[in-house]
Amino acid sequence: MTAISPLPGPDPSRRAPAGPARPVRPRTGGTARPAPAGTARTAGPVRPVRPAVTELRLAAFASHRRAVLPMGPVTLVTGGAGTGRTTALRAYEALARLAAGDPLDEVFPDPVACVPERAGPDAQGRRGFRLGCTVDGPAGPVRLEVAVQAEPTLRIVGERLTGGGETLLATALRDPRRPVVQAAWHTAGLVAVTRAPLPDDRLATALLPLRVAGATEGQLQVLAAAEQVVVALRPAFVCDPQPRLMRAPVAVGPGRLWPDCGNLAEVLARTRALGGYRHARLVAAADAGCAGPVTGLYAEERGDGTVGAWVGRDAGHRTPMGRLGDGELRYLAHALVLLNGSRVLEADASAEVPSAMRAVTVLADGLDRSLGGRQLRELLALASSICGNGHIRLLGTVTDIAAAGARGTAGVTVVDLGP
């Protein structure tokens, strides 16, 4: 049975020291003030400037129980059939959408499918699931835990945000008749915690920046932790290239790549117009991963308002994009995504967050699908090189055979879910 018990909140008995709280700014970067001459400087831990998810936890989610998936810049999830590789990516996507403020019923259209098999109801007839993550960044490691009730009604019944040894936020369902949860967040001012009702169909962590004033050191700590989690989770892009949709010319649009990459030709036209180093690397990647020599990638607007694409060959020959194989098209789409990131992706990212602090996480289920061994090696080498800079991260699923070769690639984390 999966119990949906309330998550503990901050301890009301804890009180801040006497006297007014000293406001501080969240540790989100900026210019450090030099120490006075002759003053010894104490070296502290160097925190990453760009927040990133370092761990995905599936305490009770579909086929997963107490599963912990470590994450790096490039993370590949493998395992036999039925081990929940795709489910792990869906869990990450769900957290990303919740962090973006999406309502619960849109994130989980079939919530009962997320309840672990054979999980019975609790004493109140409720069944649900739990998931969470750890985000490292300027505020230090921050843990998010979310408990969702799937039956009899869909709602978030418990949420906990912890960091720096403190429970920064805790919510719990107190009255099942009301569509709210009771939230308590760390204050450390004249009172230890602030309590208020929050909607039970939204992630409370994503709502905190709108509710917390930031008037005390404790509130600033809460804001820094919540913003770090949202900034890390929110920009996610599900990438599943469909070769059958990528071969035909496509109508002219805004140049943002669709998840199925059906408008690859249009986006290729945009990246080629931008030119520069990225396009040159894309041509080099195509030459390494496609059959035959590749001397250029071209896309042009046609007279009927559509865009067509070609691959340049030696002696000035051009191959229409539609003649490429499935593996070549999928390889080319993934390479374009890695090299251009947020410049071309339809990923939800706040314009208020400086680009230096943003990182888009690409979710690629079946990353090795239709790829040959050489193509996968080239793609992983490219991913390792690009993702190491921090602007883009890759979380994908691969088969056991592909994972065996990937383990030798520097910068790649392989998570094996078992047979």
C-alpha cells in the first residue's frame, strides 16, 4: 500500500535569536567584495552558478519504488524491458511542468497509471504516488519531495522543500473538503514559520516567489531555494525526432523546433542564416555521422511558402533531405538540438532568468533508436563536449547494448535500472 501521509513541516518551536533579522541576498552570483588588506580569507565550497538537477527520486511512481537516479550533464538510463526507462523520463517531465506552473490535471492526465501496481488504498481510501529531485546551485543542494493523491480525487497532498539542514517549505492536506493545502515556510524572523493556504493543484514551490516577501534571512533562504529548483527544472524539451515527418518541405514559421522535429528544414534555415561556429560544427557532425561525405547543410524558402533542405556533397552535388535514412535524420536532429539549445527549442524558460544561469534539459526517449554504433559514438562525444559547458543537459534512454559502449565515454552517466 502506498501511504499518502502528510509531510512534516518546520518545527514551530524553533525561534530566531532575539533582535531584528539581518536580511541577506540569495546566493545567485554577483560581484564579490574584496577582503580588506591583511585579512585572512576563509575558503568555502565553490557552488555552481547554474542550477542543475543532480538526482531524480521515484519513491513510489508507476513501476518504481525507492528508485534514485543520479544525474550528470549527460545521463543515459538503461535496463531491460519493463524496468521503467521511459517512466523515469516522464517523471522528470512532470516535475518540469509542475515547476512551470502547469495544473496537476494537465501534467497527469491519467494519474492512476502513476500509482505503483498493487498499491492498496490507505485508511481513508486514498491511493497515490511520490516523486522528487535534488537541485544543486548557488543555494547549495536543495531537495524537493512531492506526494500526489490519484484517487479518489487528484491533488497534491504533501510537498517538502529542504536545504541547508532546514525544512524550508512543507505542505499538508488538512481538510479534504477544501481544494487547498496548508503551507508553512521558513521565516526565522519574529516568528519561526509563516502559514497560509495554497491551491492543491499547483506546485507550492513554484508559487513561493509570489508569496514570500523576502524580508528576513529565513525568507531569503526560502526564495533562493525555490527559485533554484524552478530555474533548474522548468526549461525542459522532449525531443523525439520522427523521420517520416522530417522529409517533406515545411511551412515557414518562427523557427522553433517542434518535439517531433517535423520542421527540421525550417529550423535548419534559421541556424544556417545565423552561420558561425555552431553551423560549422553541425556540418562537421553531419559529415561524421551520415553516410558519404557532407560538405554543407542547406535550407531554402520555396515559392510556395515552404522550406526545403538539402545535404551538400562533394563536387557540388546536393542530396534532398527526404533521401536520408531514418538513423541519419534522427542523428542530425539530435546534433542540431545539442549545438543550438535554447536558441531553437520550444522550451519553457523565464526571460527574467539570466542566460548564464539557465540550462535546458533535453529529454530523449530511445536516444539510440535507428542509430548505428558509429552514429551513437559520435553523438555521445558531441553531447559530452557541449553539455560540459552547462547550457544544455541531456537525459535519455538507451538499450543495454548502447549503454555498454556509452560507459566508456567521458562525461556520460549511465544509470542501470536492472534486468
